[in-house]
Amino acid sequence: MSDVPPCPNCAQENTYPDGTLNVCADCGHEWSPHSMQAPDDLPEMNVIRDANGNALSDGDSVVLVKDLRVKGSSITLKVGTRVKSIRLVEGDHEVDCRMDGGSFMLKACYLKKV
């Protein structure tokens, strides 16, 4: 019995290894054995999560869960302030948004998805 998995194209078990690829003898499909990892085996890509653990995405609406003082000014962003159309960015501040007081970069741990 072959330890090569069945063909992902036609689901037939008539497959064999050929160098670095697996080949299906029935349909001729070739695939890399490393590309057949199950989705659970793949590492989770940089998913940004809010204070409750919900995944955030571009365009979501969020609410502040804590009063935040803006560094370098006298502005305080109040708890419960709703922010529409967030944009996710790389870095230590994951969320870029625009509110009445201007544009801000916020950490996702202070936000809750609405």
C-alpha cells in the first residue's frame, strides 16, 4: 500500500511519488506533498483580535472599552466612543482610524467589535 495521499484533483488513489512531486496516474495531476497540509496544521497568520477575542478586519466598526489619553495633547478618547471604518496596519498599534478629534492609531486590545 502506498503512503502517497489520493489525488486532490480526481480523488483516485492511483498516485505515486516522482522526485519532489506526487503524480496521479489517472488524470496526470501533479502536486507538492507539502501543499497538502490541512488548514488546522497551518500557522495562524497575523489575525488582529479585539478585547473580547473577536477577529477584526478592514472596515469594521468598533467601540472603545477604556478612556484613552492622546499622547502629546489634552484630548481624551472616552469609553463607548464608536469608530467606523477602521483600517488594520502592521506595527505595535494595529488599528488606524479617523474620529472627530483627528486620525489616531490605536491598539486592538482597547477596542470591541460592534
